[in-house]
Amino acid sequence: MLLWILFYLAFSIQVEQAYCSLQRQALVEAAKSNANRAVSCLLQLNRPVNIQDGSGSTALIEAARLNHEYVIDNLLAHNATLDIQDAIGRTALMAAFDNGQEYAARELLSHNALVDLQDNFGFTAQMMAVKNNSWVGYKRNSVYKLLDMTLDETLNIQNDEGMTVLIIAARNCNSGVVNHLLDQCSRNVLMDIQNRNGSTALMEAVGVGEGNRENLHSVKKLLDCGASVDLRDNDGSTALMIAANIGSSNLVKILLKYNATIDIQNMDGETALMIAAKSGSYQVVEELLKYNATVDIQNMEGDTALMLASRNGHAKVVSVLPRHIALLEMENKDGMTAGMMAEVFYLNHFL
């Protein structure tokens, strides 16, 4: 008899838990499915508008994520709480901006959703907005409104990877956001915050390259607003080295005009000139030589820029580098000269 009672109690508890789970999920699932009539019926039955499913999501979070306009309006009319966070810390505003949902974002901002919350990974709604390149055209206005509503100290918050809004915008070539944040250099947006890899907004913008003309303007804007040109990342690389590595002579020219130190060496002992010579970027090499880059610096292996160009068969770079006798006679740690390296390259590739 006792066993039957225990069995009955256990069964009853399971049924009650299943019922409660269904009750929790019904409104959220209706919102997710864009079933506005079902949402209205459930709310008329006094289902809590802020009820959360097993992942902590609410009907408003799901409606915002999927941009279900009528459902959003319905939930807001029933005073849905705007700033509930799900199991990973996401709010409805974050969901809207992360998924490029302009209507949801606009409505939530107009109802004064909090703009300075972070999810479990340290991301804010602003970070999600600027990393999503679907915010183009008229949709950008919602991003700008979000940024304008944000306190300067919130813009400087770093996520778990050390990224700020400005660094993320620069990395994603979101020049509109970079320029908006730095308009007249009037906001207290910190230029030189470094992420976990030691990269700054300037380094990220330079790394994007010159394919997008607006990005060149962003680089200049960062420099005009006080970004430090000679900061180094965790590998010891500067913005100038990054520009040299991607072969961008225009970016190299901009950075040199803003007084980038030309002969800084990275963790491998390489300068911007060595990096450009090794990759065969002869236009960058020419630009660096115009600014008197030192040609006889040796890296950790004892190589000079001339040796690196010779070893990799970059004849055009070799032709623009000085080739005086002292430089030609220099040896690396293996006892190799630039001439020997050129000979080895020829033997390996043409015989």
C-alpha cells in the first residue's frame, strides 16, 4: 500500500511539473510563432506576461528576436517588463539588435529599455548592434539613437574578450558607427583600450585595409581624436606593422604622417620594413624608405629586410632596397648573406 502511495505522489508531481512547464512555454511559443491571437487569448486568461521558459526567455525576448511587430505591440500594451534577462543574460533589446530587427529595437528604445546591461559574456546591446552589419540605410538611425542614449562610461565597457563598442565597430568596418562615436571628438570614448590580444580600435581599423574608402576616413578620425599610433599588441606589432603586413601603402602613408615610429621591432625583432620586404609589398617598402626606415636592422634570426626579400624571391623589393657592400656582406645567425639566399631561391624554383 505504501508503495502505491509513493508511486501516486511521484506521478502527481511529474504531472504537475509537466503542466507548469507547458504553462510557462505556451505564451513564449505563441510569441515565437507570431501567433498574436493566441498571445491575446493567453493574456486574457491571465497568463503572466513575463513568464519565462526553460531557457529563461520571455515572450517579449522571442518577439523582439524575430521582429514580430503585432506581438511586440501586444506585449508592450500589457506592460511586459523590458529588461528581463534569459539564461545567458540576453534582454529583448539585445535580441533585437543582435538580429538586426529595426522595428523591435525602435519600439524598445522608445519605451526606455535599459541600454547598459551586459549578457553573460560581457556583451551590451551596443556591441551587438555594431558587430551586425545588417544595420544599413535607414536602419542605422536606431543604432545611432542607441549610442546617443548611452553614457560614455558604458561605451567603454569591455566584454570577456576585452572588446569595446569602438573596437568592435572598427573590426567590422562599421565606419558609420566609428565616425558617429567620434563626431567632433566630443565624447569621452577611450581610444586606446586594448582587447585580450592587445589590439586597439586603430589596429583593428588598419587591419581591415583600404578596400573600403570610408575605412581610411575612420583611421584618420581615430588618429585625429587622439588614438596612440605606436601602441603594441601582444605580439609587439604596431598599427604601422599591420598596415605593412597587408600591403597597404595608403595606410602606411597616413600613419607615417601622424608620426608613427618607423623602426619599432616586434617580438620577432622585425620592423615594418622587414614585414613589407618579406611579403613582397614593394610600394610599402618604397614609402617606408622615403621616411628613412633603417635598412640594416636585424631580426631575432639575424635577417635584414634585404635578406627577407631575397629569401622569398621578391626581386622588385630587392631592386628598391639599398644594396651597398656592407649590407650585402651582413650575415644572419646561420651565416647566410642576402646573395646566398637569392641563389638558394633561384636553385629551388628555377632548376
